[in-house]
Amino acid sequence: MGLLEIKAFIKSVSDMQYADAILVSWVDNRTSDCCSWERIKCNATTGWVMELSLSDAIRVNSNDVSDGFPIINMSLFVPFQELHVLDLWNNRFEGWEENK
């Protein structure tokens, strides 16, 4: 569920013309294994998420940044107790909120 919340956030701050192309393997389906989703690596023993590679995940129209760049809510990552690598490179975050 935490991964789907991250996907929803990324889609909400992205340009809507790209919405259908964002993290397409991340689906709300009980038969889908999140460890096989794009941009995720899991611990082989526990099955918990160890790495999230979200570089360039936010898609914006470079001609329209009138609303400014997004602020990320870092509490989105609290559920990931075994997260060791979080790659947020090149998403142009303006800042972050620790808790929301």
C-alpha cells in the first residue's frame, strides 16, 4: 500500500499528459508481487523493499512550471523499515516535509 501511495503522489505532481506512463507496473492487484515492479529491489529473504529508484519519476512539461516544483512528504517512506537506498535524483523537489 505504501508503494501505491508513493505512485499516487508522483502522479499528482506530474503533468497529466504523462499520467498513464508513470510506474505502470505498480498496480493495485493482490496477485501482483511488488518485488517484481519496476524501480524496486527487495530483500530475497524477507520480501521487504530495500531499494527504491525513483530518479526522473516525476514528469513535468518543461514549458509549464508555473506552480513551482513539488514538495515531497518524507513520511511516505516510513512504512519501508528495510529501505537502504532511496534514489530521488532529478525530480526537482523544491523541498520536503518531514511529517504530514
